[in-house]
Amino acid sequence: MGTGPYWEVVSTGRHFRGSGWAETPPSESMHLTSDRDVPYMFFGCRNSRTQRCCDGGIFTLRSRGVWDMFLFPNDPDRPGLGWLDKPIARPWGSAVYLIFDVVPNGVRLTAIDARTWQPLGTLQRSFGADWGFHPGDPDLRVYRCVTIGQRVEDLASGSWIRGAHWHNVYLYRSSGYGPWTARWTSSVAQHPTARTGDEAGSGPRVEVRIPAGRRYFEDYVDIHLEG
């Protein structure tokens, strides 16, 4: 999916499922200068022992004006590194309930319509046992992320999104489930942590707003690729 600025929250070990609302920014909060700048909201999993990971969530392009779902394991043994996508055509400003599951030797992503609670689609991919993707693996972690990935690195392209909103985010393990809290969080990463670039202020900027008392359970993310 390329690189770019991002906000990422990573769980502690033994988690095999993440679920929650990905509420996308409305049209007036989206400014994309080209299809090279691709906003994403996604869950994913990473095995800290095998260093294998897989992302799964929703993405949009300026030319489409809607959000569709995807899986991306970055698998060197598959054409396109294993990218899968499925049209669900959720307009900018809509909410999608996402469920990301690690299943035995694989992952599954389910998207559900916020208004009707009807399934919008499912994507699933299988992997070898050497990936360490198994619900009971102690080294397995779940993460969630907001980013503007770039197919061509241009962190001063002028694109921006405002108010990408994760809320009611839950984590699951074999011993139970509950809201994503500090107790179940191993790390957070905000890249960059401050504006970078030359003295004129060009470069990316990531801003995160967290409602009082809801850290790791809810956040709003703004990303600016400053021109």
C-alpha cells in the first residue's frame, strides 16, 4: 500500500480479534490531490516471533469517492503481494463496523453496514503454519491504524483527511473480551510525532484527539500532507 504518515495502536499478546466502528470523514473533511494518496482505516495482526503481519479494513481513492474493503498480507509468495479487495461502496462520511479475525492459519475480515446491520462482505486468506497465525499463539497481536498510504512517496502532496473516527473498539482473546483499554495495549505509534520538512513547514502532520476517559477505546485522527 506504500508508505505515509499514520496512527497505530497495538494490543498485548494472545489477542486474535478486533472489532469496532470505522467512522469515515465526510466529503468536506477529505482533500485528496491524486489517487496516489490512499486513506486507510484498518485492523491487522502481527506475530512478534515470525514477524509476519496482515492488514484488513477499508480504503478510498479520490477517483472513486467511496470506501471499499481490502486485505493485504504483504506475502512475497503471491502476485501483488497477496492484495485482495472487494467493492462495498460506502460513501465518504459513512460508518462501517469491521470485524478482523485470526482463524487457524489465516485471517478473515467482515464489514457490516452501520444502518441496517447487514453484512457488506467478507474477505479471507490462508497462510502456512510458519506465519504463526493461530488464535492461541502467545506472540500474536492485533493493531488498528489510520493512514494515508502513498504509492509514490510525496509527503508534501497537499492531501489531507480530518476526523477519521475509531470508536467502540473491542479486543478478544481465549479468556474473554472487552473494550480496548490501556491494560490491553502494548504500544502506540504516531508517525511523524511532529511536523517534518523544511523551515517553510512542508511535510506530514498527524493529530490525534481522544475523548476524555476513552483512550485506546476511541480516537479521532487528522492527517495532513502539507504542500
